[in-house]
Amino acid sequence: MAFFAWLEQTGIATWVNSSDSVLAYPTVLLLHTIGLSMVVGINIVIDLRLLGFGRQIPVLPMQRFFPMMWAGLALNAVTGALLLSAKATQFVINPAFYVKMASILLAVGVFFAMKARVFGDPLLDRKPVAANAKLLAALSLTLWLLAITAGRWMAYIGEAAHFALLTLS
């Protein structure tokens, strides 16, 4: 816990968390939301297409969005690290934080499986979507929605966990 307390006291963490500047916490959070929209939005479109929505839209050309998705994930990694540094001692005791991180890691793993197994098939757009592709899409959709939900829960569960620590101390 000492490391996370130290992290909160670094200059950048203090600026993000305590500055009155609109460029601090509000902008970092906005950029985190934009990155989230890029990553999850692209994944949702691909997942829904594999699940049967928009059958007239070819799947293979959607690979062109992968670099944008990775840019969104990189943006989220940077802004997420800044947000974590600002409230590290609160986040590390928050179970929703771990649900969010695990969901993201699993969703990225599912993406790699989907890229290899689904997008690796050059005949993908010439035949019905395979059951394993639909399963991966449903799993991806579920994991990204869980990550978003857990991210929102962090604000509420964190307050409860902090209160519990205060009352148990």
C-alpha cells in the first residue's frame, strides 16, 4: 500500500487529482472516454456483425479499423494510468477495479483469438458465420460491457470500501 500512497503523491498524480485546470482530471477523463469509445465501439460493431446484425456488411474489411482500435487502447492505457495514479489507494482496494482490469485483459485475449480464428479465414464473407465466431463475438461483447460496468461501479464501490476501511480502523 505504501507504493500506491507514494504514487498518489507524485507531481503528475497530484496535478491530475487536485488541479483546478480543465486540462487535469476532466481532460484525462474525457480522453479516457474517447479511447473507450474507440476500443469498445469498434469491438461492438464487429461483434454484432458476427452475431448476425447487418448481414449485408462484409466482415473482412472491418480489419481496417484494428489500428484505430489499438490507438484507442493505447490512449486508455495512458489515461488509465494517470487516473490510477491520482486515486491509487482507493482503486487498489476496490474489487470493481479488478473486475474491470480482468475483463479488459480477457477481452483483448478474445480479440486475438477472433483475429486468428475468424479474420484468418479468407472465405469468411462467402459463407455463414461459424458457431465458434459467434461464441467469440458474444464473449467479447459480454467482456467489454462488463469492463464498462465495472468502471462505473468503481465510483460507488470505492466509496463503500473506503467507508468500510474507515469504520474498521
